[in-house]
Amino acid sequence: MAKIIGGLTTSHIPAVGNAMAGKLEQDPYWKRFFDGYEPVKQWLDEVKPDLAIIVYNDHGLNFFLDKVPTFALGCADRYQNADEGWGIPASADVPGDAQFSWHLAESLIRQEFDMTTCQEMLVDHGFMVPMNLFWRQYEQWPVKAIPLAVNTVQHPLTSAARCYKLGKALRKAVESYPEDMKVVVIGTGGLSHQLQGERAGIIDVDFDLKCIDKIINEPEWMTGLSNDYIMEKAGTEGIEVIMWMVMRGALADKVDVLHKHYHAPISNTGAGVLLLTDAAAQ
Ligand code: DHB
Ligand code: FE
């Protein structure tokens, strides 16, 4: 049986892609941010997951505004990164697992999450920056990955509550896969940021820290928040935090915190990292 062995979160800021390409990890601006990933990288190196389900939003590389699915699942054996205009060098293709993806699609759709299935998918910084943050030290990608895209760009958007339920359905889907596989679920994006308009540049550290705490200890609190409220507090792009709720829903009601890190600002964003597992004592 496949098993979810952990839930990770990370921001997916494109400037981080540039910093990794330029090997700026020890630079004073970046050091504390990158140091926040070392414990997670160590853990991943120890547990060696077979597969990562990466919950991210496409920012216009694969889906443009004319066609945006609310939820889309990659169902391919490889995913290609491409130039999306941020100056980040394109990364090597990431291996997928089409057979596992189709199993997830069937199970999720049976559980009333009607995923768009994508047999070809270009993956942008929302997916590649997390892949690089966790695994760039390997010569070849050491995990397979499955992109799960959530629309956080073109309104109307889904909600934190719905993302949490999707995570719970995702857990059932993973656990009904007959092959033994170690799976991690990665929620990407957030925390607070707004990239355009009069409030461009806002970051709300208190709200970010509260979200981190609530996602760990009381995810139901997040499910009660409206998108308008989240965007008022965290900025229009801060709504990406709802994708962390897919990760949280995929874990047990109680979790152990193996690692927690926050740093603001990085580029325009409050950047958070989490490593959670099902609590040893439930
Ligand atoms: C930034 C953050 C994002 O999540 C994104 O998609 C683009 C830019 C930023 O902080 O610069
Ligand atoms: Fe983003």
C-alpha cells in the first residue's frame, strides 16, 4: 500500500530560483532563508520518498487565462519546465508516474473531486522552485513527482475549506494504491504577498505566523476563512496559502512538527517552511 510519510510546505518565489542558479545561498540576504531548508533536506535524504505530490498553482505557463481548471492533475511520465520569463534557467524534466496519477484521478473523481487530467503539462516556478529547494543537490531527481494544480489566479477561486477536503480525499486515494510507495505531499505558495495594485508589497507577518500555527494545530480555523478575508490580510497572491491546506488535509488530525521556519521578506513574500508527519501518538 502507498503511504503518506510526511507533509511539506514551502513558498515558491521565482527570485529563489534565480538565487539557486546563481549559488547565492550564503549571501547575507539569502542565508537565513536557505538555512531554513536544511533540516527538511536531511529528513528527505533519510526517508527517501518515492514520490512527491506537489500542490501548486500554474502562473500562466501551462494554463493561460482563457482556460483555467480549478483542479488539475498531471497524468504523464515526465514534466517539462520551460522559460516563463523570470530569468530562471529551465530545470531538467521531472519524472512522473502516469499509472499512479490515473489511480489518483479515478479515486478523486469517485470522491467528487472532478480533476482535469493532463497528459502533457509544462510546470512553472510554482512546481520547480520547490523541487529545486528540496532536491537540487542530487545529480538526477531522486523522486518522481505528480503536479496537482489549484487555480489561485483567475477568479472565482476555490476555498481553504475545499482544499482541506481535497487533501483528505487525496489521502484515501494514495492509501488505496496497492504498490508499496512512500509519498510526500508538498503544499506550495504563500505566505502573504501582493504583486500588483495599490497594496503591492504588503506582507503581514502576524497573519502568516497565525496561519502557520493554525494549519498545524487547528486547520478547521482556516476552513472558516473566506477568500476575501485571506486576501485582505495576506494580499491577493497570499491566497496561495489555501494550497497548504491540501497538504494538511492529507495528514492525520494530529501532527508532529519536525521543522518550522519563517522568513520575511524574500522578494515580495513572507516565506514559510513546514515539515509535518502524522502524530506518533494519535
Ligand atoms: C513572487 C511570489 C510568488 O508566489 C510568485 O508566484 C511570483 C513572485 C515574489 O515574491 O516575487
Ligand atoms: Fe506564486
